[in-house]
Amino acid sequence: MRNRPASKDGKLRVVLWGLGALGTQVMKAFAAGVPDIRILGIVDHAPHLAGKKASDVNAEAKALGLDFVIQPTIEAGLDALKEPVDVVYHMTESVLSAIEGQLTLLLDRGIDVISASEAMFYPNMRAPEFSARIDAVAKRNGVAITGVGINPGFVFDALVLTLARITTAVKSVRIQRCIDVYGTGAHDIDHVGYGLTPEDFRAKIASGRIVGHMGMPDSIALVAERLGMSIDRIEESWDIETADYPVDSGAPALGILPPGRVIGITQHGFGYEGNVEKIRMDLAMYYSPEKFGLTESDDIVIDGSHRVHCALTPAAVSIQGAGLHIANTTHDIVAAKPGLVNMMDFGMGGRPRGMFRYKLDPKKAPEPGKTWLVKAPL
């Protein structure tokens, strides 16, 4: 049981740790309407944000009437709260070694956590010792922690497994995704490799400094596990594209990319059993992909007893989609059993968002082809 009092208005209370590209999208989600969750505070150490009133530096915060001060550290942010927080949206960086202390601090304070780190989606395979430590801390404090996003967390795994509910005996899975990465945040830029020369990109891939999309092996393993597919190895490879003209990255960390820099990356991931390809994931990440003859889309093919083919055009938007996914996972994490959990264990439809249930209107008789309804609170 969570050891914190419920809010008087019945809404869950959250703190945003990070107001970069992703945190800004979370704020836009709330401004558009998230009626059963309330933002209590924001933490960000950036000089142009820390110490400033949220409503003075963020348009969505102003629209929401958030007049509290953005705190520079999570400790200061939590200490400044006037009531308990239920969930922290952790949106700082991706590398597990850099965030373990951050996550442990939150869990030790009895707070449920949703992390945007790609490595937090399914760390059990590649980081079992880390996973065991985080799981133990969460259970000791009676809270839960998970990692979500658009990828991993939706296109390469959750959506695939949802579609696979209408087939059996899956033989192969192939997912092709193409996205426009305009406006990508600094931490993604750091480990994906945009803006480098081709020589630097290849050298950093070889050294492990650049890893591209971090969660692809985890998504391949999770899909294989959930669908009972046998694989014995995962392989990855990368193709890159440059432009002979300047490219606007839409991100302050990169600015305008000069000609000859990496502005397109296609990452391939393969799950093999012997020499047989069982799972393939292709992710094309480009600035203005249409200029290279590419279409933003998600395309999924599952070959089983019933062949399933699903396409999203345009593709699920990366940063915006991740922000929305974080907000929509809030009730799931609070309801989850304590420990390190995977979002695949949550209900497929998520929590009812309207805080009501429909019933037949007792004052109006049904008519052929017409059903009258009234709302009843949950």
C-alpha cells in the first residue's frame, strides 16, 4: 500500500523532473486536458528555468495557472511541495548508471516513478543487477517504477503485442518505422549521433559511444518472450545519410547542421535463431525524411496462423507521443504492485479517462437504432 494520503479533489498529483523537449510535450498534454491529474511542481537545473516561476517561462504552465517556482534539484522540488506527490515523471537522461541514484532517491521517498529513459523500459535482460536493485528498493518502499515512451514502449512492442492477440503460432515479426526527428532533445542527440561527420559516427558506433535507438534489443527480446518465439541472438546495424545543404535541427543543442553532417540514421535490429530471421525492426530517423523519398509511417507485419498487417500513416509522433504516453500511464503505475514493472502488464485499454461510466437513461425508452445514455461517476 502507498503510504500517502489521497488528494482532497481525488486527482493524482505529479511532479515533472525535466522541462526539456519531452517535458514541454508533457506540459502541452496537460494544457490540452488531463482532468484527473494535477501538476504540483517542476524540477529543472537549466539556468533559464531554475528559480523562475513556471507560468513566466512556459506557456502551458501559464495556461494551467501554475505559479510555483521551478526548483533546481529534486530534493528542493520535493521539499517545496505543500502536499504529497503520487508520481514523478522522470525525464532527465537515459543511461542507467547516471540515473540509478535519481530513481533510488524517489523510491526511498515513497513515490511511484515513470521514467522516460529508454533503458528503463525493459532493463531486466541487459542490466539484471541494476534491475534487481531497483526492484528491491521499490518493493521495500511499497511503490512501483516503470519506463515508457513511444519507442520503446509502443510501436516496437506494445502495439505489436496488442495486434498479436488476434493470431497464434507466430513465425515472424517485421516492423518498419520512419520518423522526422526535428526538435529532438539534447540527450537523444548525444547517444543517437545526429550532426556528426560520417567518420565520427562510424568511429563512435564502433567504440560504443553512439548506440542509436537504445531500446531496440530490449523490444526484440520482449516481443520474442511474449510471443514464444525462439531466438539465440540479436544483431544491429546502422546506415547513415548526409545532405549537401544546411539542415535546421530545430534543437538549440545542434542548431543548423552544415552540409556533410549526419542528418539521417536508419537502424536495423534482427532477432535470429541460427540463420533464420525471426524478428526485424527498421527505424529510419531523419530530418525532413520526405526530401529523401521516405514517408513517415509505422508498418507492422505479423506472420502467424492469421497474418496481421497494420500501418500508421503518419507515424506515431515520437516526442509528443512519448509525453502523452507518460501522462496516460500515471494511474497504471499507482495501481501496480510494488516493484520494477513493465507496462505490458498493465491493462490493454488503460484506465477510463473520463472518471465516469455510461448507463441507460432511465427517463427515456430505447428506440430502434437509438440508445439514450447518462453519465454515472466511477
